[in-house]
Amino acid sequence: MSLPIINELSKELANLISAGEVVERPASVVKELVENAIDANATNIRIELINSGIKKISVLDNGFGMSKDQIPVAVKPHATSKIKTSQDLFNIATLGFRGEALPSIQSVSKLKISSCTDGISGYFYQYRSSDLIEQGVTSMPIGTKVEVENLFFNTPARLKHLSTESVELSHITTLINRIALANPNIQFTLINNNKIVYQTDGSGDLISLMGQTYGLDVAKNLVKFENKNDLYHIKGYTTTNNVYRSNKNYINIVINNRIIRNLNILFAVTDAYKSIIPVGKYPITILEIKCDPSLIDVNVHPSKMELRFSNNEAIYQAIYQVIRDTLSGKNM
């Protein structure tokens, strides 16, 4: 029996493997592109879809843009402007930092990036998988436009397992709802097949935004909570016992402007409602946490939605107590 030979994977194959972790469905692409736009200080982000993003996704922002020379660097694996040293990994202040999103998206789609830094002369690069097929000058305002076509055209197994267009659109709409709640000062527009699906005005009015997202009845039954200690600043809005839902999907957790999933925090919110709302029911909540980036580790998974706290018990108690005290002080 001959010994197996260890071979170095090609760049194309390595990117496809990475794409499997980062790009699960059209919503994954939208998430990465919108987060890049937020990191570019955009105040207006427009997401246009064709067939719920299965055929095409376009994200246009008014951020600071990229120069002609920086665009091709951005699609290289692990190329990023967000971190420079290993120490930066323990002080992440941006939504993106791994440098995996654009090359992962590029490897499984037809990708076009257009960008402008002066509002006069922009430049574009167009790729099919990892191959550059066209580049040139373009006229556009300051900002960046990323267009992703024919997602998973070269990975038919992944394409085959996408859900229906309505389900894929639902995933994207839910995602933009949550990102908008985390960034109420940014104007978002989501369009599918030339029809506006969701739009915010970027006014910063969180109660109005929650009413727009979840309905007027929810907005009328919101209570505000806030607490601050040496480690965490916790604030947000949550519903009284008059309004609740049958699943936990309406509990939105935001830490340092990043939408996250965290069971410990989720339990802190739901435990605070014990004996207040029926068993098996859950509140509608937007929970914002501000803390020193060194207290959390966001480098857990390529999706950047999972994170670890340096002290799980401390954050649980802080959240549980402020929500419980707020609810106890209300005549419900």
C-alpha cells in the first residue's frame, strides 16, 4: 500500500471551500456586502434583487469608495483594511475583518465591483469565478456598487438545495430588518424584481422603526430599559406582557452594532419574562450592548455572527436584571 501524497490545494479550490463556510445562500451574500458598506461609513444602502437574489444581487452604497488599484486587492483571499496585526484581532471595531467575503463570493458567482472616491471618475472590475473578464472606467457618485450574478453557477449541488424564491426573500428581508434596527441612522432600501420590499428613512427613531417593522401594536407596547456598569452599557426596547410571539426570532441582539446569535444572552432575555408572559411565548426585543472590544471574541466563525464573552455570567446577570427590573416597575 502506497502512502497518500499531500498536495497543496489550488487557489480556486481553496476559495470554493471557504465559500462553503461564508456563502450559504443569497442572504449570506447580502449580509457580507451590507456589512462592508456600513464599514465604509455609508449612510444610504440600496439592495436590489432579481428572483430573490438567486439570479442577481446588487448592493449600492454612498460610502468612501475604493480606488482603481484597491478593487482587485479586495477580492484577494484575506485582504482587508480592517486589521493589520495579531493584536488587532482582540480589538475588532468593524463588522468585517477576515478578508474572506469578497473572494468567497467571487469564487461562486459572476462578480462586478464598481467604485468611485471623488464622484467624477470611477472604475470597475468584472470577474467570472476567479477570472477577470473585463475592467474599465465608469461614471458614478462616491461609493461602491457590488453586483453578484448567477450565484452558485459552478456549484450545482449548492444551487439545487436553495429554497423557493419566497423563502430566500424572507431570509433577506429578516436580515435587513435586523441590520436596520442595529443601524437606525442608515437609510436602507430593499427591492426585489423592481418592487420595494422594505425601506427605512435613516432618521434614527428606533421606536418608529420597530413599529414599521413589527406593527403599530408592538410600538405601543414597548418599554425602554437601560443600565450601565464598568463592563457593559445595555439598553433597548422590549414588549410588555400584552404582546408576544411563538418563537424567539423577534429577539434581536446587537453588540457594538453587530447583529449576533448568543444563547446565553437569549436565555437572559427569556428568563426575565418567566411568570410574566405565557410559557412558550417570547417578547419582541431589540437589545443593544456596548462594551470594550477586548471583552468579546468575534473571530469564532467565518459568518461573524457567533461570539464569546470573557465573562458569560456577568453579561447574563446584567441583562436579566435590567429587563426584569424594568418589567416589574411597569403596571402591566
